[in-house]
Amino acid sequence: AAGVIQSPRHLIKEKRETATLKCYPIPRHDTVYWYQQGPGQDPQFLISFYEKMQSDKGSIPDRFSAQQFSDYHSELNMSSLELGDSALYFCASSSQGPGGPQHFGDGTRLSIL
Amino acid sequence: GQSLEQPSEVTAVEGAIVQINCTYQTSGFYGLSWYQQHDGGAPTFLSYNALDGLEETGRFSSFLSRSDSYGYLLLQELQMKDSASYFCAVNTGGFKTIFGAGTRLFVKA
């Protein structure tokens, strides 16, 4: 079965650079979520999209933005990167409304030097 | 504020039963989910409770009491491969989801 695809798997950037993470949800899933997970921490909700419209925002810094495109793939754009942005970034998708099972991608490991 | 409390660590032996509790205090509540995450891996959905009661899926069961703001995940017939972190998560409204800090389960032979 198709899963959530994230790219790249690993990304190394320097401070003040920009980064773009991509997510391809499971086909026919109408909701996309973005999470940030630091080492030994829980996933922190950043933002979600329902039917290509932004639905909810969490602890997403103003330096970050996200969008969902007509083909349902989503991108997380990160600017003015800081050392503290080093983390695993997960995308998840779902099709059963709020609270339904979220299917996570393998994540993008972002390292800021 | 919003908080989900769960034990940081639990240890059990193979074949045993373990219960991981989760209490929550959130501004909204639309359901409690449980996820498993192995080191370096992605969270994997285990179960979801929107209403009070017990949900059973194979070796895993989950319980919710909305009046007590409490739920638990029950793992039966523990196997070594169950060693992982387990997160409870609350949907607080819309699609916003808050995760607990996670419970690290160690299964011993």
C-alpha cells in the first residue's frame, strides 16, 4: 500500500539559510499535518491542511510557512534557519476527519550547522 | 495551558501485560489516540477513542473516560518488538493534535 512520502530524507543547512521540505500524502487522503520532533521529545504540531486549505496552526515559527498544492502535495518552507531548528520533521496524512488515524512519513532529518 | 501526562518509562517482561496511562488537560477534546514509535522511526497509529469505553485491536486495547480526562493503552502478551515509545495524543479541535511526552517501554526477556 502507498505510504506518505517525504523528501529529502536528510538535509544539512547552515544558519540563516533556507530549506524546503516536501510531502506527498497517501492518495485520496484529504488532510496533511506537519510536525517537528526534537531528540527525545514528542512531535510538536506545526500546521495542518484540509482539502488544500490551511486548517489549523500550532507552534509554527513565523520564519516557517507551508502550503498544499492542487495535486495535494505539501511543502514546508523554512527561512533564516537557526541551530534550534535541527530536528526530525514529519508529515502525516489522514482521510477520516479530525482525530482519525494519521499516517506518518519517514520524516526529514534537518541538521543546522 | 494544555498538558498530557504519561509515565516517562515502563519496564515489563515478555509475555506480560502492561498498562500505560494518560491524563489530559486541554482546552478542547475530540478524541484520544495512541501512537508507537521505534527509535529513529515514524510514529505508527495504534488506536483512537472518541467515546468512553474500551477499544480492542489484537494485542492492544485502549480505554477512555472523558469524565476523568483519562485514558490508557493496554498491551498484552508483550513481545521484544514492543519495546518502543508510546505517545498519547489529543485532538483539541479542528485538526490540531497535541502529543504527550511519550512513555518509553522496555520489554525484557
